[in-house]
Amino acid sequence: MKKAFILFVTVVLLGSCAPRPEFQQGMTERKFLRQNKEAVLAGLDGNQKTYRVNRGERFFVLATFEDGRLVKLEERETVPGWMPGQSGGQPDGNRRN
């Protein structure tokens, strides 16, 4: 009996140490906002709301909710402020196309 109790307690403790998924399909909008206090509203489209959560300097997550449930999750990379292929120091006449 004592061994069974120790086994049960061990399993419960190890189960509670497992990482909880940050996002999961079907989670409620309220739970998402509690877990991600830095989330900002990025768009409204009918009954869909999209929130943006920054992940460091280069990445962000877009979470789309429909009727209060998570239906779409996208991770994107931030576009740099300068355009690729253009240098800021060359005049227009010296630019290669």
C-alpha cells in the first residue's frame, strides 16, 4: 500500500512539472489574453479577431480567434526597415536594377 501511494504521488508530481502548451487549437480568447498580457489587437474582420504577440526582436505570432476560440496560429519573421537590394548611400543614377 505504501509503495502504491509513493508511486501515485511521484506520477502526480512529474505530471505537474510538464510544460503546458502556450497555444492550443480551440483555447479561449480569455485564457490566451491571461497568458499573453503583451498581446495587442492586430485586426478585426467580422467575427474574427487577430492578436499579435512579439517573440523577441525578429519574430511575432498572429493568433486568430473566431467566436472566442483560437482557430489559426501563425509565426512570422519581422521585415527589416530597409529594403533588400537597395543601399542607402548610392544616388539614383548609380543604382543597379
